[in-house]
Amino acid sequence: MNTLRALTLTLVAVACMATAQAQGVRAEVGKPLQQAAELLKQGKAKEALAKVREADAVGGKTAAEQQTIDRMKAAAAQRAGDMATAIAALEALAPKASGAEAGQIAEQLASAYAQQRNNGKAAEWLQKAVAAGNNSATVKQLQAYLQSASGDYGAIARDAAAAVSAAEQGGRRPEEGDLLRLADAYKRTGNHAGYSTALEKLVMNYPKKDYWNAHLGGLPRKPGFGDRLLLDVMRLRLASGTLTKTEDFMEMAQLALQAGLPAEGRRIVDQGYKAGLLGAGPEAPRHQRLKDLAIAKEAEQKAGIAAQAAEAATQKDGNDLVKVGYAYVSLGEVDKGIDLIEKGIAKGSLKRPDDAKLRLGMAQLQSPKLRAKANQTLRSVGGTDGASDVARLWIVAGAN
């Protein structure tokens, strides 16, 4: 039991003793108990337990005196690490308790038995605690511990999923611990879809680098995830600060060039140079060749993009307008790019409508006046091939 919980037990026991004294606890019982309380406050648990035993040795004790002694004994014994004595005292109190106190005593017994590695009895008392309406953080921690100790990760997943669902339905952010338990249980049981969903929830609610790294590392392996979205995954890595390797910067720049976005490729190379990941070591000449290629391709695109936009406008469908529009965005002409993407979507007959909405939402994120609209656009992205996954993550990345 942690120090805070043990201190709480001490204060409860002292308060109960004061109440009992007011009801007529005799001096020969009350004096050693008062001394025990003072010793507990000083952190002298073993000495306090000795004083409690002195009080317990008094003959002819009343029921109120015995209950006070048992409460103090439980508190002192737990602080002293004497779980057997604590358990005996708590089990003597349990039949006389009701309501919230019954739930608290059951929790204390579950914790004491867990420390003795008697998981069967710990589980028994934990069930009684929950039945009495005790759903404290300690109870939840004990439930997780006992389930983990038993290897029942299916039960952990069910309990954690229920806690996450209850929070979401109540309009609250799920507890980070519940999401971590859920992710771990799904991983251990081979539920890959559930694991991915739990990691996404961690990213959305607690966007830490570790969670971003874990989720983005597995996203391309999600069943049905489109290879065309690999550049998007790397964009999210860059935005979340989890793109940290030389080969990642090289791969991302090459993917941008292949996608017809040399300006983006050149910026990625520049960031790699700035981070000290490119331009040094035996591969430095290769890095420079990629940079030179990106610069040359960017110049070519700038020279010909107006003609490409005019040609795209003559097409029966909006696919080329969307493509050219996002190229304008990558060149820094965000408003013009957004206009062309919107015209492409309006023209219709798109090969991948959700990809077009994804590009529009990403473009809108780059315009401060369109941030709210960007989130609306990104939320509208559907499909099962990864576009909706990327869109949801951009809502988080765009807010940080």
C-alpha cells in the first residue's frame, strides 16, 4: 500500500478513536491508543502497533472500544508492514461495517491480501468493495494488477474498454491509464485493430511523442492501408517530431518528388540539413544530389504550373485540378491552391473523393483563417483505406 493510502488509514483511525472516546472509551484503553496515534503521525509504526496491543490487552472491553482498537491496529499494522495483523483486524471490522465504510474496509483487505500475493482472497474482497459502491482509483489499480497477474488480458481489455467508453459517452477525456491498459491488453491478445484504435485514442487525448511514434509505426501495416498514403504518414511524423533518422528524411523527400511535389521535397531536405542528419558523412554527396534534383524540379514546376492549371480546368473530371491545386499549396500559394482543389471537388468524377477532401483539409490547415473549416473538412473524410485515419490525426497535429 502506498504512503498516501497508509496515511489516510491513520487519519481515519485517529478520527474514529476520537469519536469512540467521546462515547466513553476508558482511560486505560484510550491513553495507549492516543499514544499510538501520535507515534503514527511521527512515522513510528512499529512502536504505534505495540501501544495498540497494550490497549487490546485491557480486559472487559466494550464493543466500541474493540472497534476503535481494531481500526488503529489495522492502520498501524499496515504502516509497519505486518499484513497478517492488519488482515485480522480488518476482517474483525468488516461484519460490523456498512455503506461507504464497508467498501473502504473491503478495499483495504484486498490491498493487504494482494501484498501477501494471496490473489484469490484479494479478488474476493475486491468484488465486495465494488459491490459496496467503491470504485476508487486504488480499486481500479488493484483490478488491473490482479487481472495482469492472472494473465487474463481479455478481462483487462473488457474492463478498460468499458471505462474508456463510459468516459467518452459522458463527454470526458478517457483516463490515460485506462487507454494504456487497453492498448497493452489488445497487443497481448493479438487484437491488432483494437491495438491501433487504442493507440489512436492515446494520440488524440494525450499527444505525446511516444504514442505518436507507436501509432504511426504501425499505421502503414493496418489491413487495407493504401501505399499512396505513406508520404502522409511521414508528414505526420515530421509534424509530431518523430521523424528523426537520416534515411527517413531521404525517403520522405524522394516520396515527395515522386508525388510531383518538389518544393515539399526540397523543404524536407533543408530540414534534414538543418537537423544535421543530411550533408555529413560518407553519404553527403548523395544527399547533395537529392537536394540539387529537388531544386531543379521545383524550378521546372514553377515555370509550368500555370499551364498545368489551365489544362486541368478543361478536363471533364476534377482529378487534375485537385492535383495541381495541392502543388500550388506546396509552393506556398495556399489560397490559390485551395481554390483549385475546391473547384476540382465541385467538378466531380473524382477517382478518390476522400483523398481530395484530405488534401483540401490539409491545405486549409495552412491558412490561419481556415483552421476551424479545416477540421470540418478533415472530419468528413471517410473510407477504409487509410485516408480517414490520416485525416483524424491531422486534426490533432494541426492543433499542436
